[in-house]
Amino acid sequence: MNSRYTQILSDQDKQIIIPKLVSYVPKPKDKDYEIGYIKRYFAQKANDEDSPILEISPPSFKKISNSPYYNTTSIRWKINGLIESQGHIIGVKQANSNSILRGCKDLKNLKNYLLNTQQFYKI
């Protein structure tokens, strides 16, 4: 008997467990504002690119980042500095718009989820 066929037959009795995701809202700390940015993590069902995008916690991201059931991305989110770009200094709006575009390579509708490029901004 073919070994692949045998493996498929034996896998039929195994239960597939798809991790359940919980929405998460980051809470930047003073240290994050000193650094100037936070990392944000997002996931979406892999079999439906129109399914809702969820922001998830760093531990959840680590747990599912290689899961076949979810597409994921992480982005760097600027939270202090100039709002608008001036000269060679990239402002919060532009930096976060750039991050969203990079994230859209993995989750095409991320731009529809992250509408406020000044979210978490603090002077």
C-alpha cells in the first residue's frame, strides 16, 4: 500500500483544531513613546480575503504566524514626532501610510481596517 495513502487514512481520525483569535487593542507605554513606535499584528482567515481583519496580540501572532488557516502581517506604527513630513523627516501620517501599504502585501484590505494614521499618536 502507498505510504502517502496510509498517512492520509490515519490522519482522518485526527481532529483539526483551528486557533480561535481574539481582537486586541495595543496600549502603548511611556517607553514605547520614547522609542517612537510600536509593532502591530494582524490576521485574517486564509481562505477568505474578504473576511474581517483582526488586530491580535504579539503572543497570538507568534502562535499562528505559520498557520495555514490565517494570513498574518505585522507593521511598525509611528506614535510620536511630527504629524506631517517636513523636508527629510517623515511624519507620523506618511510613516504609518507607508507601513499600511507594506502590510497590504500580505493582507490586501488592511488599508480599509487602518483608517486613522494618527491612532495612538502623542506629542
